[in-house]
Amino acid sequence: MGDVVATVKVMPEDPEVGLESLKADIKSAIDGSAELHNIEEEPVAFGLVALKVMFVVGDEEGGTDVVEEKLRLVSGISSVEVQDIRRLM
């Protein structure tokens, strides 16, 4: 099997959540269960900024489930939504 790159949109609980500390917590949470590729900031509205987290996992059923669950446990995160999954060539 190959690998896929997944893009997950992470919404902070509120605009007051420190994005740099949230990024560090996300990196710690993902460590070992996937290869973190990138974290980008995406303005949403009224000062709220979402984080787009890209990571590489194996191409198997439920491949992103472990990472999604770990992200949901991070303090300061309101929601986690998979937006895109693409096979790596």
C-alpha cells in the first residue's frame, strides 16, 4: 500500500486561543501516528483563524482516524474536519 496526504481543518474554541501554542500542541499530539507535513492559518471570520493541518498516513481504511481522535483531545480545539485526502505518487 502507498501513502496519502490528508488535510484536516482544525477550529479553535475561540479567537483568544494562542495559535502558536495550539500548533505546538498539535505537533505533539500527532507525533508518531503520522508524518506532519504543514500547518497553515486560514482566517474564518470575526478574528477566528482555523488551522489547516496536512499530514501523511498509510493508505488504509480509517487511516486518518487515529490522528483525528488525537487532535480532538487537544485542549483549545473546538472541531476537527477532514477536508481532503490525496494519494501520494
